[in-house]
Amino acid sequence: MNPEPEITTKILEVKDLKKYFPIRKGLFKKTVGQVKSVDAVNFYIEEGETLGLVGESGCGKTTTARCILGAITPTDGEIWFQTSDQKLVDVTSLSKNKIRPLRREMQLIFQDPFASLNPRMNLFDLVGEPMLVNGLTNRKERTEQVAELLRLVGLRPEYMRRFPHAFSGGQRQRIVIARALALKPRLVIADEPVSALDVSVQAQVLNLMLELQERLNLTYLFVAHDLSVIKHISNRVAVMYVGKIIETATTETLFNTPKHPYTAALMSAVPVSDPRVRSRMRPLEGDVPSPANPPSGCYFHPRCPHAIEHCRTHAPELKQVSSKHYVSCHRHAELQLAGVV
């Protein structure tokens, strides 16, 4: 076990996080392999900032988020969280009973607002349930707090007797946000919170989240695959590929001067608003490797146009190349990669 880290401005620090799922076959369900959904992931989030976690579907973003919340048990690694009373706690070492009080300070915004809301409960019960579970049994006080939360997310308090089916997709996501804020958390994990919404509604919800962050001093881990959304809301960005973090940097640095070929490929796919500018999109060849049978060396080498023999045999480490910029690529120093125009 590593020594406990010192108290810093970091509200969350993930160290060598791994989550492997067993592959079982046969009558006796014998384990014949493992799916390396999250494979030695390292990152941190400072208090009051937004870290965008981006990557293709199936790269391990949601699994990472669920490990942080304690919803699933990691195979290995440490997840250090700084509580409101300035104590550092390793989430992976806590039992179910001990992690429950910690969940007041870490909340989740789900991807699908309709699927995450009980259709048989009205707004008062949906938003007020976390308060009731955590000891606020006075109905009058609970009603006042629910009304205040609804105002905070741009909904009328008179709506609290309505049911989820009576609202639009954007309004339902506001309800989900209100419920996540019911216990006044410090860290909010948003798992693709706007991917199910129309583009115009996406902007409204993102601006609401930015406003709430400034007003309530929230810290976000924002999981998404839409780079335009990530650019709008994030202070720093971490790029995942087949269960590994391959590059992290400030949003401006990552979008202007990416150092990893996979990051550059993602940037080339970002649509350009100026019709006079030709698209620079260069589709990646090949398929995403299976996390059950990843390639040797660098996981990206079968699709990388810059790969050399060393990339095929040696796995690169995540190294610091400048302030707050880390990259996992053997050739990062010699490559000149284009960012977003």
C-alpha cells in the first residue's frame, strides 16, 4: 500500500486503477480470460475544476466513474477522495457501510434522464428522496428544500406534484441535476449527461452546469465522447483508449497541440463551422482492439500511422511533457500533430 498522499487542492486522485471482468466458459464457469476494462489509470481533479474524460464507446470511461463512486469494486488501485472536513479517504478500502456516508459528497448525473427517473414518483419524491434517506424526515423542510432546488435548476416549484412523463428531455435532465445536488455534494460525476438531448437543449444544460459550478463551488468529472461538449465545459481533458489514459492536458493545450496520434485523430473529426475551410478528417484504419485481447506494446499501434517497431513491442508510460500535460507515446517529441483549426 502506498503512503497516504498529502492534503492538497486535489479533491480526487486515482492511482493505478484497474478493473478486470472475468471471462467464464463451460459447464463449471471456468475463468478463461479477463476483460481489462480499466487498466492502470492515473489522474487527478482539483477542487472547483472540471475534468473531461473522453474516448470512444467501450474504452472504460463509465467503468472508471462507477469505480470512483464505489458502485463496482476495482480489481486493484487506489482512489483518494478529500472530504469536506479535509480528510483523505481511500474509497477502495471502505466497506459498504463506511462508504455510504461518503456518497453524500459524491453524486452521479445519469446519461438517460427518463430511464433514471421512477415514472411512479412525482418531482417532490424524486428530488426529496435522498434527503429522506439521509435523515430529513420533516416534510415541510423537505418541501422547502425541494422547491429551492427546482428554482436553482430553472424549474417552477409548482411542478413538484407532476410526474416525469409530463416533462421534456431537457426538463427531465434538470430534475436529475436537482436530485444530484440534493445532498450538497462536492464532486459530481456526469456520465454523458447531454448526449440524449437536442443540440440547442445541450447548450442550455451545459450552461446551467457551469452556472451551478460557480455558484456552489462544485467539482465535475465530465464523461463524454463529444469533443465540442468537452471543449465547452472542461478545464482539463483526459483521453482514454482501450482502458488506458493516453494523454491529459488543459483544454486549450490539448485542442491546439495534441501530442498523441489518437488525440490528433479525434481532433481532426471535430466539425469546422467555416464552410470555406476543408475538413481535415482522416479516418482511422482498423478496429478498436478488444480489451479482452489487447495488442502488445502500445495499444494504438495497429491503427497508428506513425508506429515503429519499438511501438509494437514496448508499452509506453504516461510521461509529463510540460505543465499539466502528460502523454503516453514513444514518439511524442518528434511528431508535429495538428489540433483543431
